[in-house]
Amino acid sequence: MFLYQLLNLFFVASKKEDDPKYDLSLYKRGDLLEVPRTLFTHFGIYLGDNRVAHLIPDILPLISKNKSAIAKMVTNNRLLVGVIAKVASVRVDSVADFAYGSEILVNHMDKVCFQPPLDGDEVARRAEKLLGPVTYSLLWYNCEHYVMYCRYGMAISYQTYQFCTTVRKMFFSRMSAYLTALCGVGTMLYLGCVTPLTLLLNLLISFTIWMAA
């Protein structure tokens, strides 16, 4: 049953509401566009003429050679499985397909990034130069890294930074160090394997978490 549901992710396109009409006059070549999509915010670079370049995970190219199917809008199912498989590409879609029914923010990152944006034509040129398949990494190379490099010249991701900060607070804290030490000692006592080596290993792990907190 699980395998059947997993296979459905590859072949069943998710439904979406009718796309709102987007006023293309609001966007200039080189603008950084962002929309909420699935678990994270999605980013793209406007190229002009109703075209948006964006890095998006997509499992379909890995399992199919049907170019017309691959060229269609990437659904959330395709996207999420692509994240897991680390398969992505920098592709060009219409504004409506990129937005996926969501409201678009324009150049919002200009208020956050300390680096001034490059000239619009240079931004678009960089975006077009990177078109094609890429290896996706949620932490090290995602859609935000791509657009930040194109518009500001530095491949960074504020979403990744916030995610790592949250994880650090959850797992690398003094409380985590205490709990790790207690669980380690408890496990060793339960299994009857209390030796100087296991005690040293438990102490080393707890100390590492303590220092990272």
C-alpha cells in the first residue's frame, strides 16, 4: 500500500486553483520574485516577456524522458520528491506557473541583504547562464542560493540560516548535553557494558554537544 502511494507521487499531478491574473508590467528584467510554496519560500529571477528562471527540485526528469511532460508546471508532489532525491534544474517558466497561484513579492530581499543588487540585465544574464540540471541540496544549494548569487553576487540562503539556527537551539543546548549524558549512562547500565571506553565515549559526545551549545 505504501509503495503504491509513493508511486502515485510520480504520476499523479496535484490539483490547484485557477491562477490569478498577474500584471506583468509590475516586473522588470532582473527582478527577484518570491512566493510561498510547500514548506519554504520559492524564489526566481524575472527575465522579461513573462519568463521566470528558477531553480526547482523535480523528480520527473529522473524517471521519464518525456520532454513535454517535464516542461509542464512542477507540482508540489514532484517538487517534494525531487528534494528527497536531490534532483533539480534551473528552468524557465511563465509567471503563473512559477507563482503556482500564490501572491508574488518583488525584490523583497533588497530590504534584507546588505549587498546592493546588480544591474537588472546582469542579474538576468547570470540567471540564464546557469540554466540546466543541478544537484539540489536543501542546506547548501537551493533556489535562494541561486537567486542571491544572480542578484547580489553571493550564494547565501537566509532560510537555511534560520533553519540551522532553529535546529541548533533544539539539539545543541545544555539540556541536550545533560540528557545525552544521562541516556548514555542509563543505556550502558541497562546493557551491562559500563567500561572506561564507553564512559569516555559518552563523555566526549556530551562534551561536544555542550561546546556547540
